[in-house]
Amino acid sequence: MKAFLTLVLILLFGAAALAQKTTDYGKVETLQMDIVLDSSLSISHNSGQIEAAKKDAVTRLYKFKNTRVKRALAFSTKKNKPKLA
């Protein structure tokens, strides 16, 4: 009975919220701006140079697909081991 009453109240308040009259904001004012094209050349001087990162990294090659995923999923914990009673 409590669940039914709650459902009815939620539907009643939802219908009341939908029945509210919304205000009409009228027409939106637009602003028009003109575009001016500049024909001059822009000169940019870049004195900095990009240097390659000198970072040594080790990559592993696996013979089979998803080896890292299978190894991660095959972990065992202390709770997985049986206890001797």
C-alpha cells in the first residue's frame, strides 16, 4: 500500500509540474557583424626548435595474443588456497 501511494504521489506531482504554463520569451534579438579581410602577410618567426625525446623504453613481445590480460586474470590470493583443518 505504501509503494502504491508513493507511486500515485510521484505521478501526481509530475503531472502538476508538466501542467505549469511556461513563459514565452518572444523573439531573440540577433547581432550582425561584418567581416573585413586583411590582405597583408603575417610573418611569424619561430626561433625554438623541437627536440626529440631521448627516452629509453623496454617493450615486450609476446608470442600469443592477450598474454598480458590472461596473466593478469590468472592471479591467485590467499583466500583461493584451501585451508587444512
